Amino acid sequence: MDATQVDFYSRLAHAIAVQFGSNCEVVIHDLETTDPGRSIVAIENGHVTGRTVGDGPSHVVLEAAKAGRLHKLDDRLAYLTKTDDGRILRSSTVFIRDEEGTPIGILGINYDITLISAAADTLSALTGIGPNDDPTGDPEPIVKNVADLLDDLIEQSVALVGKPAALMNKEERVRAISYLNDTGAFLITKSGPKVCKYFGISKYTLYSYLDEAKSTDES
């Protein structure tokens, strides 16, 4: 994003944060940055997730960066996320697009509903009425830096396969590494060596698995 856009969305973030108070974090990510690891260009009430300007990215930022010039990314509204200390947030992600419809930035809103949720649970216990199942599923983690994000993506790839990396066969490793590629994990600086070490494979084998995963996707 250019300086004018960053200025406008920074002021918009400030206005939203002032309107809804200190529990409402508003963050602006620049998808055109040359360093995906420092995508945050503006943030209000960063204490909610512990992030500051220069931090990033989130899962959705990596997804957008991986998609590149594609226009298939949809806004996500009112889904649950969680911080590393266990607080629950109600989050919304809105893509900022250029005149051609290409995502160039993200406006994210993360509202801390931990106390509200606790109060709701207490009321449910007192009234004997159970809460409705949440359709959004388990909250997504919000990470503070790319190292934590890569660790989380690796854990997700292992969970997808359903067994520890040491017990995976070739097909299962390909599946896990394909997931990492699809989620943009390899856009993170020095992710390749860490993935190789975790799965016990060489750099050459990693490239071979990525080629195999790509061939499977195209077939």
C-alpha cells in the first residue's frame, strides 16, 4: 500500500478502536510489503494480542500472500481466535483491494470477549441452559512472530496427517508438506531448513516432495 492508503487506514483503525474501547484491537497488514514477516503497518490496542508495528504475519496474511494476484479471497467476519495466553477473541478480516480487485492489505478487528464468555458460561450454569454450539469451530491461534507462526503451521500439518513426523511414510510426508506449501509456510524466511529438520529430510527431498504435491494438485 502507498503512504496515502496507510495513512487513511491507520486513521480508520484509530477511529474504530476509540469507538469500541480498549478491548478492541484493530490492525492493518500491508500485503505488498517485500518482507511478509513485518506486515503490520498500523495497530491500535496492540496489548490485546501483544503485537506492534513491524510484527506479523497472521495465518490469513500468509494465505493472501500465497494467493498472489488471485481474487478468490473472501472477507471473514465474526470468527473466533485465541491468544497465546488463552484469551478468546471475536475477529473479522476485511481485504483492502486495489482498483482491479487485487488484495493489497488487510484490516483486522480482534475483540477480546474472554470476560463476556465467562459471564455467559456462569449464566448458563445458573439457568441450566447450555450454550449453543459455535459454528466456527475451535478458535484460530493468533501468533506474534513468524517463528511462532511456522511452528503452528507445522503442528497443523502433523495434525492433518494424524501421526508424529517420525512415523510418517513418504505419502504422509508429502501430504503434510503440501499443506505447508498451500498455507504459505515457505514464504517465511528460513522455513525450508526448519521443515527439513522437523521431518528428517534433505533439502533435495523437500523440493522433490513439493514437486510431487504440485503434480497431484494438477492431476
